[in-house]
Amino acid sequence: MTMLQEKAVQMIQNMSDENVGFLIEIIQRLIPQKKYIEIIYQSQSVDPNKEKMQAFQELVDTRDDVKKYLLDDFDPDAELEAARKEK
């Protein structure tokens, strides 16, 4: 880390959370959104596609869990149509 970077980190560490939030907003405006996302993911060492796939898998698992509580002949389209007619 360069001296300039160390000084910036030290200044940020001494700031209040409110001011850090404001600083983050300014930095986000200066850096194009795609580049900002790449920087964040690199710093977290997380693959954004892996995270998306994991979230999708959790959604599928949750859907499967919910289906356990529904009747075998449950028809969501028929339920929606019935609810619309009631209104």
C-alpha cells in the first residue's frame, strides 16, 4: 500500500459512520457502476455469478419446501382467478 493510500485509510478510520456513508456515495458517483461492483467483489473475494447461483438455488429449495404444505391438486392459476372474481 502506498503512503497516499495509507493516509486515506487512516483518515477514513477516524471518520464517523455518517461521514463514511457520505464518502462512499461520492466515490460511487466518481467510479462507473460496473467498475465499482468489480472492486467490491474483488475485495470480498466473491464470484458474483456464484453468489447469484447460490441465491437461485435457495429460491428453488424454498419453493420445494413450500410445495410440501400445498394440496396435491393445488392449481395456483385457479386460485388466482377465484381471488380476482371475489374482488
